[in-house]
Amino acid sequence: MEKQISNCDTKLSDKQQKLEQKMAELEDIKEKVNYYDVAYVRFDVPEIKVKPPKITERPPRFGNIDDWTKAQNATISEQFHNALNSFGKTVMDAAKNSILGERKFRLLNQRERDEIAEELQSIKYLRHQQVHEALDLLALFDKPDTAKLVREVAVALMGGRCCSHGRSLCQYSLCWWWFCQ
């Protein structure tokens, strides 16, 4: 009795290990499906336009009816298989077209995302360049001579007073001429 119980325990532990392996495989498959963002593609099954098989001949009045039955069964079976094959091909074509359409849609979305990412990278690069140039310009103001020159030019451009660097600039400018006198 104990031997049977121990055998059952070993079988149970083996089954438990196999179950855990299958559960791990299932979790792995679920993670892959979620990682690849696989979606089930819904497609409409086309309308069934299959004619039902029909008897092609009348049964014989005299003779062997078994031969006629075998021939009719073969004909009906052939008609049935042809109808199923044509319907199966129609369904497979509809599924294939739906999957291809979904794939094209997802590729188009991926291309759009890639274009947006490229635009974002270029905008980030341009923003970085602008910040860098602005910092370089502000670094110029740290030097006292440059800051004084920029202030004088800015005041002169606003019409406040004539620029102190060279009187020749003031001689040709009519609006600043009064400030230079």
C-alpha cells in the first residue's frame, strides 16, 4: 500500500512539474504577445454560396442498386469536397486580405511614429544649438569691453546718442548727426 502511495506521489510530482512547465510556457507566450503587441484581426466571413450536393441520376428500375448508390455517393462526396474547398479558399483569402490590411496599417503607423521621432530629434538638436549659441552670446557679455561696445551700439541704434567709436559713422547718418554735435 505504501509503495502504491509513493508511486502516486511521484506521478503527482511529475504531473505538477509538467504543469508548472506548461504554465511557464504559457506565461512566456503571453509576454511575447504583449511585447509584439499582436492583435487579433477580425474579418467578415463571406456569405456561403455553396450549392448543396445533388443526386445526378435516377435509380435504376432493374439491376444492381448498390452500384448506383456507390456512384452517387462518390459524386456527392466529390461535390461536397469541391464546395468545401472553394468556401475554404474564400475564407482563407478573406483572412489573408484582412491580415495584409492590418499589417499595412501597422506599418504605416510605425512609419509615422518614426517620422515623428526623427522630427523630434531634429527639433531637440536645433533647440540645443540655439541654447548653445545664446550661451555663447551671453558669455561675450562677461568681458567688460564687449559689453560696453554692445550697449553703446544698441543705444545708438535706438537713437539715444551717437556711437563713440569713429566720427565717420555719425557724419553720414542724418538722424544721429544732431547727437554727435
